Amino acid sequence: MICYIFDVDDTLVKYEDFNFKEWYNFIAEPVARDLGVPLTLDAWREIIEGKRSRRYSEEFGMPAEEFWRRVDERNLEYRKFMLREGRLKVYEDVAALELLKGKKAAWSTSSTACIEYVLGLFNLRKYFDLIIGKDYENYRHLEEVKPHPGFLRIIVDKLGCDGCVVIGDDEKDMLAAKRAGCMAILIKRRLQSSNFADYTINSLWELVKMDKKFL
């Protein structure tokens, strides 16, 4: 059986006028301050981009699991803030999910609680057989964020897929897919092309047309 693995943020839902500094100020800076972890905007960017270890807080005596637990709580609040501001929205083409025949998973480097929240807002939770975030099994996979293929391999194993199709909006999604031996499909949300994508689509409705090719 084929399974479809969807990135969530900027693939299924969008955050209008997203600003990295605003995000840092809302979720990371207050947590770091409260926990006594020196953290600049540039250091946070390096952590998010994979240029610095996600166990950064342990350099200052704070267990990474506690740091990220607190960050994830703030990240959920940030999504609620974006909703109140009218900046958290769903892409109209997500209606195509109902017509796809394979099993489906939602995948993100944000927490499972964040994924559940945004999917629940737009009544999308019903379409997915599995939801997995970076806090899977109490942060055991903390360092295995995109483009690491670890989560994809877990999903494929859990769903019992013969093959998987990964749909995402950026190069990290596509590279993770290729490293996991999956088909990589870039949807043109932010990028117009990818060095790693097998296919590029303009809308999720195109997946419905491609469905017969995969099944």
C-alpha cells in the first residue's frame, strides 16, 4: 500500500506575514530567559537551520528535553496568537485530501500538540492515520529533524507502506524524502523548484490525478 506523508506548516496551513524575529521573541527568547540559557536571535536561527545542536541548552546546564518542552508550549500559544490575528489560515486545496486513497500521515518538526491543534482548527484531523511531531516518544528523536529521514522511516514502518510519497514545501522536506527512499513531491507554496523533488505540483488537486499512477 502507498502512503502519503504531508508536511503541515506551509503545505496544508499557512502563516501569513510570518516573521522569524517575531517567532523568536514569542517562543524562544522568554523560555531561554526563564531557564537561564543565553540565546540570541542568530543562535536560534542556527539551531533551527541545523547548524547548531538542538541540545544547545545543555551547554548551560539545562536539559534539552525541558527546554524544548517549554518551547513547544510557547509554540502552541504562538499558533493561537496567529489565529487571533487572522494570520493562521488553511489552503483551499486541502479538500483534495478526502479523495486520496492511500493511508495518510501528517509530519512536522513542531510538536504533535501543535499539529493536532492546527489540523483540528480546519477539520483536517479526520484525514490522517498518523500524526507525528518532533516530541515523538518523549524527545528521543530530538536531533532527527528535517532533512534527517528518521521520522519518515518511523511513519513508513508504522503504516506498513510498500512505498511512500512525501509532499512538502521546501528543500528539507524533499531531501529527507530522498534520504528515506520515498518519492518527493514539492508543492509550490514558497519555492518554485527543488533540486531533490521527483515531481513539482501547483495544487494538491494534482495529487488526485496522480493517484492512479501510485496505487
